Amino acid sequence: MSSSKSGLLRIIAVFKLLKAASLIAVGVGILKLSHTDVARQLEHWVAMLGFDPGHRLISHAIERATNLSPHRIREIGLVSFVYAGLFLTEGIGLWLEKRWAEWFTVVITSSLVPVECYEIYRQPTPIKILLLLINIGVVGYLIYRIFREPREAEG
């Protein structure tokens, strides 16, 4: 495969790998919360990121997180790692230009589009809309590749 044809595939792979890395970091952070004073730790992280812990929205988010049981916090952390595993699988497979990874990415990414649409409906933000458009573009491009570019049998 020529490098120009694989360039966009590599960009998608890097995007998936960055999402995986982000979810791993989130998962580790969430699991650390289950062993500490949740409110104090979240206020510390918020302040480190340069946000005002006293801001109405941030304060509300910290309050909601504080009301989560340690069991629920661990469940959220585990879900973060599961999604990270999916994104790692997609990213590595796409980087290696595997046809199964293209199909896998189409299925996984398409399955998340309704959830993204619902989230945009609930609370639209430019970032949510941008991510939805990127994911739709990724699915469209991969479907195009799958049906337009013949592939030799993979070993």
C-alpha cells in the first residue's frame, strides 16, 4: 500500500491510540479516587488544571462524584480500561493496516454514534459535535477503503 493511501489510516490509528492513552490516565485517576477522600482529591486535581473548584459547574460535578460509592468508582474505572483496550486494539490494528481492524473500527465507532448524538442532544458543545463529525468521517472513510481497495489475504 502506498504511503499516501495509508497516511489517513495512520492518522486515525494515532487518534485511537491517543483516546486509549487518555482513558488509561482517566482510569488510573478514578481508581486512585476509590482509596482517598474523593472531594479533596478532585478539588486538588481541578486546581492543578487551573480551574476554579468553587465554580458552580465544577462544584456540582465534585459533589456528584463525592456521592458515588467506592464500588461505583471502581466500576467506572474498569469501564474506562475496557474502552481503552478497545481503542488500543483499533489503533494498533489500523497502524498495522489490518483489514480486520478496519471492520472492527467501523463496528465499534458506529455503535457509539447514537450515544454521542444523545449526549449532544442533552448538552451540546462544540467539542462533542466535532468528535461526532470526526467519528462519522472515520466510519465513512473506512467503509470506502473496505469496499474500494482490494486487499491480499492477511497472514
